[in-house]
Amino acid sequence: MSIWLIRAGAHGEYELKFRQENRVFVTWDALDFNLAMLPDRAALVEAMNLRYPDSKPKAVMNWVSQIWPFVSVQLGSGSRDGRGRPAKWAA
């Protein structure tokens, strides 16, 4: 069983948006493209390198490791809880 902890900003500043739209967002500076359009992880690495050209390669790989699960799992699109029911917000 997997458990995801998703923070709505460093201080919860995106919580209302997430709840109102019934989805989560990757709120990352300079991510000005649709993550769902990426064909694979390598495309995300390339996109991050283009947006952060002065960053160290290991930093970029760390960021990609944080972002890629949102692309590959597509939360909100058929996510299920441990009993097979549609996933809902934990209050």
C-alpha cells in the first residue's frame, strides 16, 4: 500500500485551491508546461535542465524524482483508497 503526503505549499497557501478544484498541483517555480504531455522521465529531465541551466545535475535529478511521480501516477484520474473506493481528501 502506498501513502502519499502532499503539502499544499510551505504554509498551506494552496489548500483552498486544491480543495475547490478537487485535485492537487505541482506548485514549482518555472514549471510553465503541462506535465501530462511529457512522454517519459527523460523529457522531464530535459525540461528541467532548460529551465534551470545553472543548476547542478544531481539537484535536477533530485527535483525530477520529486516531480515524476505526479506525472506517472496521474492522481485524480482513477486514484483509489485502500478499499478500492475513489480517493478522497483526508480531513
